[in-house]
Amino acid sequence: MGTKTVDETGAETGAETTTDEEKTGTTDLTKTDEATKTEADVDTDADDLGEELEAVEAVEAEGPTGVGQGAGAVVSAALGVVSLTGGWVSTVAAARETLIGQLGTSSTASVATQVKEVYGDAWETTAMWGGIFALVALLVGAAVLVRPAFGTPGKPQAVWIKSVAWGGVSLGVIGLLLAVLKYTDVLLGLPSAS
């Protein structure tokens, strides 16, 4: 005859009683495999992390990403646009020259002198600041275009960077030309006051 035992719930069990391990189908061997499996997973995760670090190092070894060159190209193009359209610096400088011209010119001065002092100097100041912005745009764009020649060899410069830099150089040349023509009164000279 088998022995009967009473479990915690009060139900009687016979000799065929099985343990919790036998019911779930796990044994000490299986538990050991699970522990080993977890350690293997950790090793695999560490290997994956090592591979990712190697991939990042390989990308860094390829050379610069071109972020600085892209930023320089965009700055060059923006400065070229400012050289053509004007900016607050040139507006403030022109207003200052107008004020200086009004303060420095007496009411008995000739009309030609008043026009030159009040308006002519302000226009020349605007042209000068436009020329400064154009020159800076030209220099920054040129620096971006020649940068790959002086850097470490790596991947070539992105096409969009070259395009935007050439745009900045072009706008700088046009702005510089217009500023020189305006400053010398070849383009939009002062009207004669006679």
C-alpha cells in the first residue's frame, strides 16, 4: 500500500505523489542549463556591444563627417545673401552717417554739400558694409571648397556642401562687385544738385 500524505490544501495524495520539480518538468540539470544560458546571453550581449564599438571606431577612423564644412557652406551662402539685401549692421551704420551728416552740415551749406553729407556718405557706408559681408562670404566659401585638399584623406566632400559653398562664393563675388560699383558711384551715383 502506498502512503498517503496531506498537502497544504488538505487534499490527500497517494504514493504516486510527485514533487513540484517533476510536475513542471524541471530538474536541477535544467536549472543549471538556464543559468548557463543566461551567462551565454550576457557574453553574446558583450560581444554585440564590442562589435558596435568597433563599428563606431571604424567610422571615426574614416575621417571627418563634414559637419563643419556644411556649416561653413551655409554661413557663406547666408552672408552672400546679406551682402546683396543688406542687414541691420549696414542699416544702423547708414543711419548713423545720415545723423552725422545732418549734425555736421550747416543750414547755409550748398545743396550739393547737404546731399553729399546727408545721403551720399550713408549710401557709401551701406555699400561698404555690403562689400564686407560679400568679402567674408567669398572667403568662407572658398575655405570650405579648398578644405578637403588640406585635410586628412578620407571620404570625399558631400555634393550638397560643394553646391552651397559655390553658391556662397558666387553671391560673394556678385555682392563685392556691386559694392565696389556703388561705393565708387559708377552704379546709382548721387544725383547732381544743380
